[in-house]
Amino acid sequence: MLGIGIIQGLVETARNFFGSYTSKQRLTTVQFPDERLIQPEAARVFPFLVYDTDDWEKGLRCVACKICEVECPPQCISITKSADKKPDYSGIYSGKPQFYPEKFDIDVSVCMSCQICVEVCPFEAIKMDNAFELSTDDRFGGLMWDKQRLAMPNSHYQAIHPTDAAESDAALAEKKAKAEAKPAAAAAAAPAKPAPEKAGAATER
Amino acid sequence: MTTQAVDQIFVTIKHWLVLQSPAVIQPAVSVLLSVLPLLIIFPSLFAVTTVLERKGLGRMQNRYGPNRVGPYGFLQPLADGIKALIKEDIVPVGADKLVHFLAPLLLVMTAFLEYAVIPVGRNMVVADMDSALVFFFAAGAAMEVSIFMAGWGSRNKYSMLGAMRAVAQMISYEAPLILSSIAVVMIAGSLSTTTIVERQAGYWGVWPYHWYVFTPWGMAGFVLFMIAATAESNRSPFDLPEGESEIIAGYFTEYSGFKFALFFLGEYLGMFAISGLAVTLFLGGWAAPLSFLTFIPSWIWFFAKLMTLIAGFIWIRGTLPRLRMDQLMNFAWKFMLPMTLVVIFSAGIWRFMPSGIVRWVVCAIPIVLLYWLLGRALMGGRKLEKRTYRFAE
Ligand code: SF4
Ligand code: SF4
């Protein structure tokens, strides 16, 4: 009959209304600032720059190659390459001095959390953070994060994304091992035959 | 203090205050003292209702609703009010400045006018007119003008669409609204709201036997009246004029800041007024629902009934989705109108039959019959089926 559906609907909402007072299960709301959900490990919001050792400026892994700047879809990274080189403080560049970013800024308000910068970086130097409360009342300076604000120790990465960090550390260790093995092999081969060593190095690269 | 003194406390205070003032300004003071409490009470009721509504709707959707400002979120309207006040007031360049400015004021003013004839307690009515009902509906019709002014003055297509929808809807539903109250007027023999309340007074044992809602025509009339009232006050499911998802708030798209808040106020005031009228016409006005409860002051009963009806509005809003325009019009002209006509017919029979159970049954028959027939005819043999979504699943 006409109107039955409406009455059924009314009963349903009434059940919800009273049910929400009696059963906590119905209320799925998380009362955010007081209660927080545990973030899944893959959560990502905004990139940070990884540094090793305990000096954020010298320990930055970034070599200012600008790949991420070019690849970032909304173009929110801006890097100035240094004129001089700094010593390999992290020990991942086989001791060779490297360029470093004089300026490394990312605009929080433009970044779209796509993680492309992380994917393209060949040096495991930039990773995604999961901190999400980034709002500020200073809408000009406060949204442009400089390299000091972006710098985070590797231990932070290990803490928030343990699986990825383990992979990244393993990759670096492998690279380092290879780099260490190379001069040793070269030293062994050099006295005998200098030419094949060069060819071998070329193929290796 | 006797219960009667408590019941009449506001009336007594007013008389005393009027007598204290110099004779020349006594009429003015009297008017002021009648009007001012309404100007304070109903907007505060609006504030309370908004937070209750949001909490209630939240609970119906298994959410908490606002619970941050003040204890249990009850200071939310204060925060909203401050926010509305300090917002920038934007007037579109192409707008008709005067009309754009006047529309919200006119809406609130006409809504307040309607309260003049609603008795909120024993001897508590601003203007005890003989033609109170006519006045009420006339003031209600002026609301349509202000809504159209808002839509026209904004110079915005969405506003215009919203305003045209609003006018079409309000005029269509005004017919059943007025026709269903005509039944009451026929039985009470008066257009005066105070007389209508008096006619419903008295108890049979403990029961409020004379309330019009307890007659077959009154019950049907009450339901029809409330449906039409929902449409008149642009409440969901009849909120097509606003239709946030289609025309971005309709006629008040171009309003911001406090003018926007005024529209909300006007809308809620209209809803309170029309619920107040429903209480007066069908639910015995300020009378207590059971004879032994008469010691509670009449004005408390009036507001209790009013809030019950408002709760009904909120419940409906939490349940039904918005109608389509053709459904809206079909419902008004093909269902509501014939139903109200048969309610008037039934009230006519009621008037001329001797009271008793036979009268009750005889009066109920045409209403139930037409309801059943209309239900069948309008469905047109179609069956409601569970909708299946081909791609979503
Ligand atoms: S996450 Fe995406 S948008 Fe953000 S800085 Fe990296 S590449 Fe740019
Ligand atoms: S973060 Fe990586 S990709 Fe970007 S400039 Fe530094 S080293 Fe190159």
C-alpha cells in the first residue's frame, strides 16, 4: 500500500538513532585529535630528505642531480646545485666528494604526494614521510619547506616504513660493497694487465 | 503560587509593567512587551534546533554530530553565529542591490508576522484577530515574494532556478495546506486561532477527546497539513529549491555572511510558525494532553508540542531522499488535493451527524477508500522492486 515504504524507512532511521546510543559498534567515527588510527605502513604524505650520521647538513645523501626536480609532475621542487663539492660524509659514494644542494625547497601546498620523486632518485636520498598535519598560518613562507626542514635521519625512515627502509639499506649496502670491491680488484689486476680492467669497468657500468 | 498564577505569570508581569509606565506610552509599551519575547524566544529556539537537528541527523546516520564546542557541542550555534557575522558580505556585481539586500530581511519579517496570531499559551497571543488564519496564510504567501526577490535580485541562473522551483512548489502546496485547515474552520466555526483552541478544550475522562487530531478527518487533515507544511518550509524531502547537489543552495546561492544566516533563520522561523499553527489547529493548542497534567503551565505544553513536531520534521529529513520536480507536482495535484477535498467532505458529514462510534466510522470510510484507490491508481499497476545496479556490482 501507499506509504508503507516511508514507514519502513522511518523505522530504519529510528533504529539507527537509538542504536547509536546503545551500541558503540555502530559509531565508526574516530574522534580525531583525541583518538588516532594507526597509520598503515604504506601511508605517504610528503617527501623528506634522508641524511646519515648525525649532521643533517653534511650527511644529506642528495647530490643535487635534479632528476626529481625535472620529474615532479606539479614542479614543486626547486634545487640549486652547489659550486663546490663536499666530502662523502655518508660513505655511500665510495669516498668521492659530491655536489650537494645549496638550496632544496619543496612547496607543501603544491606537492600531490605522488612519490615520483622517490621513485626516480638514484641515490635513495628522498623518501616519503607520513606526517600529515602540515597546515600553517603562514601561507607564504610556511608552506615552502627548505632543506633543513626537509632533512630527516635515516633512523626516522626505518621507524616509519621499516620494510621499505630495509630494502633501501640493503640496496645501498650492496652498492657500497660493489664500490669497495672495484678498487680492490683494480689494485689486484693493475700490475698485470691495465687494459682489460678498463674494459671490465666499462661493462660493469 | 497557585498553578494558575504560574500559568499566567507572563501575562501578569506584562500587565504590571504596562501599568507602571506613563499613560501616554502605555499602548506602545504593551505592543513592545508582546512582541519582544517572541523576537527573543523563537530565534533562540532556532539556535537550539539547529544543533539538535545536526546531532539528531548525525545519530540517524550513526555519527556523533557536532560535539566540540561547549558541553556536548551545545554552543555550536554560538560559534556558527560569530562565524556568519565576521564573514565578508559579498554582493554580486550584476545584482539588483536593493532587492538583493531586502530579500532576507523581508523573509525574516514575514516569518515573524506569522507569530502574531499563534497562541503560545492561555491568553498569550499577540493579536487576537477574528480572521487570524487568513492573516497567517497571507503572511506566509509574502514569504514566496521574498524568495523570488532573492532569486531574481542575485542575477544568477542557479538562484533563479531555485526561486522558480520554490515559487512553483509553495503555490502548489499552499492549496492542500489551506484546504486541510478549512476542515478545522468548518467544524470550529471560526477563523480565530484562540477560538479554535477553545473549541478543542475539555477532557473525556483523562483523554483530550476534543482535539481535532482524534477525529478521522482531523487525523488525515493533520497528516496532509504536515506534508504540505514540509513543502511550504522547503524542508527535505521537498528541498528542491535549495537542492545543494543540483543548484548549490538555489535562491540563496549568492548570499554570504549574515544574510545567509538570515535565510536560515527565516526558513526555521517559517517552520516553527507553521508547526505552531498545526499545534493550534489539530493538537489542541496549549492544552495539556491528559487532564491530570493541567498543572503544568500552558506555554510549556505549547512548546513541547511544537518541539515534537519539529522532531518529526528532522526525522523525515533524516529518512527521505529529495523528490524530483515531476514527482513533487504529481504528489501535490494528484494526491494531496483530492485527499484534502475528501477531508473537507468528511468534516461536513461529521458536522451533521450525531456523535458516537457510527459517526467515526462513517467519516473514516471516504478517506480510507480514497487513500486506497489513489494509492492503486497512482502506482498504475507498477510494482516497487529492489533496484539492481548493473555496473556497480
Ligand atoms: S611527491 Fe610528487 S608532487 Fe610531491 S615532490 Fe615528489 S614528485 Fe613532486
Ligand atoms: S633528491 Fe635524489 S633525485 Fe633529487 S636531486 Fe637529490 S639525489 Fe637527485
